[in-house]
Amino acid sequence: MTTTSAPARSRVTHWVTGAAIVAVTAAFAAGLDAAAPRVGRLLPDYTEVQGHAFADVIGFLRWVLGDTTEAVFFKSALGGIGMIAGAWIAHLAWRRGRRLGFPLAAGTGLFPSMFAAAALGLVLSNLLWGWTVPASGGWQPTFVAFVAVPAAVVLVYGAGWRVAVTGAVLGAVLNTPVALVVVNYFCLPLDLPTVIGNVTGMWGGALLAFLLCRRLPWLRRPAPADPPADGPQPAPERHGPVWMVRRVLADFTEAPFYGNEIASIGLLLGTVLAFLLNPANPVYGDGVLPAMLTAQVATSTLGVLLYRSRWIARGWYPTFVPVVSVAPATVLTYGAGVHTVVAGAVVGALIGPPVAAWISERLPSDFHPFIGNVVSMAVGTLVAVPVLGLLPGFG
């Protein structure tokens, strides 16, 4: 008689847990798809949101709040409110000595400054470049600064209003215009997913920004700080089924540098509520939130399963990369079929995380490693989505 080793049993447990996560998500998505049309349309359609974005203050606030969730393809003001509220709840809990979810801002304690820089960069970006939305009559990537240079500059150079304002300005004047050019003069003419242009604006602007930061006399990298003696100390992480569920949730808010499951729960609750109130409100009005959510959960789950050993060895690994690139882009491009959900999830998980890690490890120490993540998003989407289009059922 043979016995199964403990590592083998552990692997089986993790894969069964992963299958359960995806199955529950798929069942929830099916129910969401069936329930949404029965509730009515209590929120404006996305076309109305876009049309009024720069017409009045309410429209502007709704657009900007939606921008906070664009990295994950949701474009939902309610989702943005939920995400930001969840992040602040988690942050305040950590300050009071309660470990509520994974630590925000990579555990640096810089969340308030990081959030201020990102929010200011987002507002400046919309004030400077928002005119492109009514001028073009279509969507434009006004959101990119929220998940790029402003927060990254704070994470590299530390807290303080000078750092936050510098990051915000650099994000607004570098990230957004690069994204605008690539989206409008490369992605749209070639019928490529606009996420390629979005993330190119992020990494292209970031390379320029961090080169400039070396020349700015008021920016100095702080010395490594000792961990606070009286703060909440992370317990040794157990990478079991509960950790897997938490990790998949947290991947939904890695793009804005939160990486916290409480923020992700707020994001998901707000976006799902928006979909129930009007399926044509979030996700640019395409009505594919259930399929997209399934693909995103599936690709994160598969990534966590495939690269669990790297999570354990390194403490962090970019399994979120396909959640905000290949998986949702495949659904938006080829529709909400099962084959698109599965293909986008699998291909994204195989390509995105290892490419991101490889690039990030080779960046200079004063260039935030998020650059590697967004380069991987661009490369993965540029390769995967057109190649999938050559297969039967995708064209």
C-alpha cells in the first residue's frame, strides 16, 4: 500500500481550493448576469457618464471616481468609492494595531502620502487632458496617473508634501500624454486593446519621471527605517487555502499599490452594485462584468497556484498582472464566451507574472519595480490578444 506524502496532499488541497474559488465565482457571475436586468436601470448608462464628464461638477466627480477603478477595467464610481473606503478602513485599523488584511503600500506605512499624490495626480490629469474626451467624442485614458508615477515616486522617495506634489505633477504631465498618443495613434488605428496604450503611458512616463527625479534637488531617497516597535507585527504567513482566497482578492487592488483584500471587497461590492442598478453603467457599458470578473478571478487563482513557491520565497510576486491586462482585454475584445474567459485567464497567468518579475529585477534601485509589471502587461496583451484572434471562435 502506498501513502501520499504531505507535500503532495498540500498541492492537491491548493488546487482543489483554486477550483472551488473559480467555480464559486462562475456561479456568482451566472446569477449576477441573470439578476441584473430585473432590477431596473437606476444609474446612468456609461455613454451618459462619459457625455457629462466635463459638463458639470457632478459629472466630473463621477468620471474621476470611475477613473480610480479603470486599471481593473471596471470604470465604476461606486466601485471607486468602495475601494477607497475599504483602503482607508484597513489603513486606520493597522494604525490602531489591528492587522486588517494585507498591508497597504507594500507595508511601507506611506499609504496617506501615496493616496494624496495619486489623487492629486488624477485630478490634475483630468484638468489638463480631460478636454480630449469631448473633443474626440470617445473614451480617453485620463486615469493612468492614478496607478503610476505619483504613487511610485512616494514609495521611492518617502512621505512629504514636496514628494507628493512632485509625483502628482510628473504623473499628469508624463503618464497621461504618453498614453494618449499611444492609444490614439497606435492602438485605435491598429484595432488593438487600448490597455496596451494605457500601460505604455505608465512605463514610458515612469522611465522619464525617475530619470528627472535624479536631477531634482528636493528629492532624496530616505534611509531604510527600522520597523516600529509598537506597531502591528505581521505573523508568520501560512500559505494555505485561506491565504489563497485573500491573495486572489488582494490582486484586484494591486494596480493602485493597495494590495489589500478589504479595499478589494469594497471595489467589488461597489462595482457589482453598479451592475445590478444598471448593467450598462460599469465596464464602459459593455455588460460583460460577470464574464470579466470570472476571467480575472481565474487568472489570479491560476497564477497563485503556479507561483505559490515564489510567493513563499520572495514574500510577493506579481500574480495580479493578467488581472488588469490580458484576461479582461480578451473578454472585451472577443466577447463573454467560456472560451474567451478560459483562454484569457490561462494565457495571462502563464505570461504575465514571470515576465514582470524578470524585468523588475533588472531595474535600477531608484526606479520603482512597478515599471516591470506594466511593461509585462503591454507585452503580454500585445502578444496574446492578436494571437488568440487567429484561433477558431475568436476572430
